[in-house]
Amino acid sequence: MNSSLENSPATPEIAQNSEHFQDFQLLSELEHLNAIKFNKNLELPSITATNPVFHQIQVQYENTYSLEPAKGVPNTEKLRKILKNLISNELSDFSGRYSSFTAKYYCRIVADLIKNEVKDRVDTRYKIITYVHIGENNGQDLSIKSSFLWDAERDRHVDFSLKIDNKESGDTRTGMFLVAKVFFLYYD
């Protein structure tokens, strides 16, 4: 036991002889821990590391019981404009020539950029899932499908697609395409 607790004036000798001695010791240790909060020079007693009572104390948060988002549901039209501006600005100097390396690089960059930009514009209880796909455009057809367990009142999605022609060849059938989808899923 810590010697500072034994020599403490708060420990009367009557309590040492009673059957509630352990409870009194625990109370005295808690008072000492409370004093540590205000006095940073004191060290934690070694008994707190071995006492199972201190390991049972956990922080529990109360339920908020809020079923509706505080900021309201996301405005998809505003978010679509933001998405269009972000992607256009990021790919403004891009040549349009497809390579798997640049596609992988730009997918990651654009997805992170979108997520960081829209995160502050929606309620904190929304989980944001960003999906960006970049592929080579050879005149083919592409279909992308996503499915979720959806709450139609609160959950939203925004998508944007862009076709970038190959500026080097001048052919409008070659180049690359970008499809970005952002899902906002509300967790209450």
C-alpha cells in the first residue's frame, strides 16, 4: 500500500479496527485520486493498477434519442454542384490519356477530396461512403449498381459522371471516364 495513504491524517485508527476498514481504504484512495486531478505532481498509487474495482469503472454515454438529423437531410442539389466543382478543378490539367497508374492515383485522391469536403456540410451522424471509378473510354457501355439497406426519409446519395476526351489524339471516342458516387447513411 502507498505510504502516503497510511500516514494520511484522514485515516483514523478507529477505522483500522472496524470491519469497514476496506471500504474506508477504498474511499481514501478515491479521495487521493480526486486530489491527483487537481495536483499533477502526485503519482497514481500502485494499488489502482491491481485493484479490480478501478478496472470496472467505465465511461458510459447516454442515448440521445434523436431520430432526426440536427442539420436536416443533405441537400443533394448543392452537394452535386460541389461534387462537380471539386472533380472539375482536380482534373482540369489532366490530359485524358488513360493509364491504370493514373486511374488508381486519381481515384484515391478524388475520393478523399470529396469525403473531406462534404463531411462538414452534413450532420455528424451521417456515415459517408465515397466511390470513385475511373476507366478507359473506348466507346463501350458501362453499368454500375450499388445496393444498401436504405432509409428513404433520411439517407441520400449523390452521383456525378464525367467523360474526358483524349486531348492528344483529338478522337472523342477515346479517353477516360469518371463516375463518383457519394452515399450519406444516417445512423441514429
